[in-house]
Amino acid sequence: MTKDDDDHAQVYAHFHDAVNMAPAEIEQWLETEESRKVGFKRDGGESVGHASGRRIVQILRTRKAELDGGDYAHMRKVVGFVKRHRAQGPHDEFKVPTSRWRYSLMNWGHDPLKD
């Protein structure tokens, strides 16, 4: 086993810990108006998180042996985003179900209400 294999195994595990929504759940969420209203938008188009959600679905539906370096790079990005965003989250649990914070995380495949 090479160092890259070890790194990929670790990234894969962290990614699957961070992403707690099933591909179909993410797809259904991405169809909602709420999912399109949150996140940073480059040039007024689709938000970075929304595009990431589509990529996450693709990664989740790809066999592990078929994942490439670009997939692992995106998986690292997802893990980092979820970790940072959760740390910044609202501390008032009553605001969480309909918060932009939760909606943004859901675009990245993580529903904090499932924790």
C-alpha cells in the first residue's frame, strides 16, 4: 500500500463521515428553492455549494476503485467545508431547521439535524 493509498483511504473515510445524506436526498434537496438561495455565487449563477452537491452525488454513485485524483480533491474540500461551517454554526438550536446555515451545509451533503 502506498502513501497515496493511505491518504485516499483517510479522505474517503472522512468524506463519508461528513456527508450524511444519501444521493437521492441530496438530489431532492438541490431541486428546492431554498437550496438555490444560499451560498456564494460566482457571476450570479449557481452557488459553489449547489454545484458541489451535484458533484457529491456523482462521487457517492461512483465505485471506490473508479474515483480519481479530482474526486479525492473534491472530497477533501467537502470535509474541510463541513468542518469549518459546523464550527461557525448557530448556537440557538431553535433556529437551525430553517436556517441559511443548515441549508448551506445541506448543499454540501451534510444535514446537521441528523447528528
